[in-house]
Amino acid sequence: MFVALGIALLVVLLVLVIFTTARRRDSTSAEKAGRGSSSTAVTGATGREYERMADLARRTPGTEVATTGSTAPVAWVPPDPEQLGVTRRQFFNRSIVAMMGLSITGFGAAAIAFLWPQVAGGFGSDVVAGKRDDILAEIDSTNAPFYVPEGRFYINPYPVEDISKASKVYSGGVLTGMEEGLVALYQKCVHLGCRVPWCSTSQWFECPCHGSQYNRVGEKKAGPAPRGLDRFPVTVTNGTVTVATGTVVQGPPIGTNTTGQEAEGPHCVSDGE
């Protein structure tokens, strides 16, 4: 939140600096043009000739500067902007400022949109996965986990008969979900962050990047991963499954095997160890 506000403030300051610089440059150009138009150019004579002519004019009788009576100062009337128009320099300066301002504004808006937290729906919030019975029925019919793409997690069944062993390793919302017969696993490999697909032959999660392997409930079995798959708290209310993806629970340590499930067929990825 503070980073987004800082970026927005920086964008506003940059626009103000560019606009002020362009206005100052326009004013300087206008002043130079005014001085150039008011000066009287002397052509056809050198500097010395001009001085000689001025000296002769001072010495010639009847050429003295005539004095006039005092007159009241004339009030200054600002020129009509429509008569002045816009010079080509001013047009290009203002166009450049406008384009840079639009570009900076677009970049700032994109940065804020990227950093702004998602407060409703999707990853980072509470995701409704569906009805518990429907999820378990689909897992049973496909022999594969129930995948929720907007939440970036898999749901697999957890054997009720192994709850006593699970209670020694897991706690909180993760254990509550296991007691309901469900476990929600983050799709990201804990080694280097690749998405871990499901291997239908071994009935394990097997990472294609470096060969890490996890059993059906995300406990590490092989490969360079430092622990089991991370997971999310699960709640079941009136049969509806909700997964809190805003809370990532670190996976169990190496050696955890609460269900005792081994590979049920050929591996899709070779062992990375």
C-alpha cells in the first residue's frame, strides 16, 4: 500500500517538474523575441562610423534633444492571447509535456494496479471451492485431485483413519480440513517455485523442473525439495468447502508420511536426488 502511494506521488512530482520547465522555457523565448523586436538595427555603418555620426549630431546646432512636459504614465493593457497565438516552439514543448505526462500517468496507474491487493475473489482471499460431496465424487471418478485455478490449489481426500497421526504434525485450519476428509495443497513446488502437476500413474505430485515428488497429501517423498507442499486452511460450512488462500501454511518436514501412501505405478518424472 505504501509503495503504491509512493509511486503515485513520484508520478505527480515528475509531471509538475516537466510542466514547470516547459513554461519557463516558453517565457524565456518570449522575452528574447520581445527584446529582439524592440531594438533598432543599424545597418550599413561600422561601429566607428556610427560613433562619429553621433558625435557630429551632438555638435550640430539645432539638434539638441527637445524636452517635453511631464505626462501621466499610460496604464499597461495585457495583450490579447488570441492575437498572440502559439509559436511553433511552444506547440512542440507543450506536445512533448503532454505525451510524457500521459506516459508517466499510464506507467504509474499500471504499477498501482499491479501492487494493489486483491480484496475479493481469486488467490489471496477466501475461495469457495464447491460442495464437499461434489468435490469428493469428482476426485473418485477421475482418480485425480480437484484443481481450483483461481485459487492455485489442489484438493485431495485425506484418510479419516489417519487423523490421529496427522494431529501430531498438523494443526489449525489444515488439521480441521483433514478432519473433514480434505487437504488443500498449494500448486507451487517448495524447491524453486515451479507448478507441480499430478502424475496419474504413480498417484503422486511430481515436479518436472527438478524431480521433487510428493504423495497424495503433499508430503515429500523424493527430490531436492526441503519439505512437503505448502497448504491452506480449509473450512466446511453447510457442506460448502472454503479455502483461505491468504494464509499459506508451510509444508511438513522431510520424513513426514502420515498416510503411508507409496507410488502406485510408474513415475512421470525421474527422482531428482
